[in-house]
Amino acid sequence: MTLLHYQPDRFGDGYTGQADDDAFYLSDNGKTSPKAELEATVAAITQPGGGNEHARCRFPARDRWLRAQLDLPGQPASCPAFEEWTDELNTETVTLVFAASYLNSPSSMFGHTFLRLDPPREDEETNLILANTISYAADAAAHDSEILFAYKGIFGGYPGITSIQPYYEKIRLYSDN
């Protein structure tokens, strides 16, 4: 349930997926049926082939987990875009960075947290300042009033944006603030 981000329904005994994009689900009923999504995913990842649009390439974490749980054969898949992305990021470990300016402000506390993608440490000279970061933040419109900002921030009124940028740019951003 966690890998696909399902939550129990408040009323009834069903589940609803948190992802709103239909492309996240392989089953037409995937948003409300974890069983249908599981069946569709197993069928899709066991299909022969590869390429960026294959289910194994679109959902590598699902593929890896299901193959381990169901003892499915681990035949290699060709996923050029995923392989290029992982090579470019060159990550060995991930560090959670909590860069909040105001610890007593929930929006600051949660809005200023990001992941640093640390490269392999070949020696003590490896410079982490050249690492990449991944952050997910609300795209808050600059023209909203403080009251509207608070309301939209609390109730999810802003779209979220994922960004990848070098760690040194994050340091500069927080140093300038």
C-alpha cells in the first residue's frame, strides 16, 4: 500500500490512491482498487520487451519490489532514459537536509527540507558541494495575500513542483536569505 500511496477510505472499507495523475496507474480502476493495480502491474512487468515506455522502466521500484516478493525472474530490461538519469545523478547515498530558517514556523520547517544526492566517496577529498539536490515545494503565487497563502498552504491549494539543482545553488540560496 505504501509503494503506491494508498490510504484507507474514511467511510467504507476501500482504499484511494493519493496520486491524481492517471499515468501513475496501470489499471483503469487503479486509483480505487489496489488489487486491480497489482494485477495490472504484474501483467505489465512480465511482458517481454523494454524501452522507456515499458512498465519496468516507468515503475522501477514497483518492478524491483514485486520481483523480490513474488520470486519473479530478474531478466534485465533496457531502460535508456532511466539509466541515463541515474548515471547523470551519480548517487551512492542520500542525505536529508533540514535547512529551515524558523523552526517555530511549520511552513518554514517543512518547506525548507530537501534531499542531497551524495556521489560515491572515492576518498576524503570528494567535494559534496558538487552533489545534486531534489526538492519538492509548493508553487505559491507571489500575488496571494497572507490569508490566502495560509489557507491554500494548509489545504493543498498550490501545485507541487519537484526540482533538481546543484547543492552549491541551495547553499547560496540559504546564505543569501
